[in-house]
Amino acid sequence: MKLQVVAAVFLGALAAPAGHGASRQTQVDIVVDMTPDGRKTPLPSPAKPAFYLPLVRGFRELGQVTAGLKPPPANEVVHLLAVELARQGYLVISKSAPAPSLILLIQWGSLNPQIGTFEPDDPGQRMFFNESQMLALVGGNTLRNLDLDFEREQVMQAAEEDRYFVALTAFDFKIYAHSHKKVMLWEAKMSLPSVGITIDEAIPALVKAGGPLFGRETVRPRMLVLPVTDDGRVEIGTLTVKDYRYAPYPPRPSSGPAAPQSPDPKPH
């Protein structure tokens, strides 16, 4: 898929105008991992929606703890996600809705690297204690597709930053209802560096940027550049796509409701 086409998709999805006061930028990292069961699931649309049962795990503070981080109101985050999910064809269950096909595990918060040494007098013995957890957030299953040094370096740099995240994990509701077997379909993880940005400003940007990719497998991490104003607000407007080498989506069924299974926390 050409860069111009992808840029147009995201510009259309995130149409809010950028503010004139933008003085710096932040990079939103989006990874959507999909299982073989998820690849068999038709992608929903507003015309043919999939209904989901929300399972709200809520705020999570993982890795190195940051003092004074105040969680955003859970109802506001869930509302933002429900609105964006509906735009993409995922509707929350109601009394009048059909039986759900999905369970969506929803969580958000911070994930920070834990880097140190076993021997304080020997700084050369550097240990990245939660490296696998950080790489799962910023790279996920796409890591196996990164065949150039600069791609790997970019992901490694992102893994060593303090980050805010929003994560959605989709499970097959019908299988879980009948057998209590947890069959994961896909997991979408959106994150950005937390330095100089509040979590209240970060979460709307993460939800908006990730929405068009819910339920769509990423072959490489999607890295989008957003402007940040002097007071730390993320402007969800003009975007720049940085991962210009990624491959197009794998073939997927084009219509019909989706199906997922049950919860496995952690943004991996």
C-alpha cells in the first residue's frame, strides 16, 4: 500500500484540524496482532456490525512506577472507545441487540521500562528487566517482519521510553459461552511516549489514531506523528506516516460480524 493512500486513510479518519500552536511532535505506535482464528473472522462495518460484551479491566500502571500519575475517569475512557468502536462497526451489546460475537477486554494506563544493573559499581552490566513486555507493546508479532537494522532500532528506542497505552483484546464470545475456552482473535495496542504529555491528553489521541486499525492485522508497527502544543496537548489532526515500508493487510473476509473469546490481561 502506498504512503499517499495510507496517509489519506488516516487523514480522513482523524479530520480534526491541527492547532497553530504546535511546537513539537509525538509518535503514536500502533500494533494489531491477529491469531489464525481472527484471520477467519469477517471484518465488521457500520452496515454489518459486530456486537461485543465489554470487559473493562481499566487503568494499569506497569513497569517502573511513576509517582503522582492520576488515572483518567474510567467512564470517559470507555465512552471514547465505544464511540470509536462504533465508527468501525463494533457495537456494544444492549437489550435490543443480537447476541454478542465478541468479548472485548479493555485496558489503559502506563508501561515504563525497568532498566538497571545487578552491580551498582559496574554500569556495564545493564539489564532491561521488562524488555519483552515493552517490545510486545511497541512491536508485538510484527517484530518477526522487521528485516532492516533501522526498523529494529526504531522499535528498540520506542521500547526504552516511558509510555501511555490503550489496549483492546478481542475474544470469541460464543466459544467462551459454551466451553469457557478463551480463544483470542486480535489485540490492538496503541502507545506513545509519556514525557511532557498527560495521560488525559494522550488517551483520546491513542483511541482516534488506533480506531481505523481495530481488527486489522499490522504487518509492521504503524507509527504516526502528531503535533503537541506548548501546554502538552496532543493535536489529533494532520498526521505523518513514518513506517513507509510496511506491507498491505493480509487478505480477510470483507463483510459480516466479527467473533472473539475471553480475557488475558497485559498489553503483552
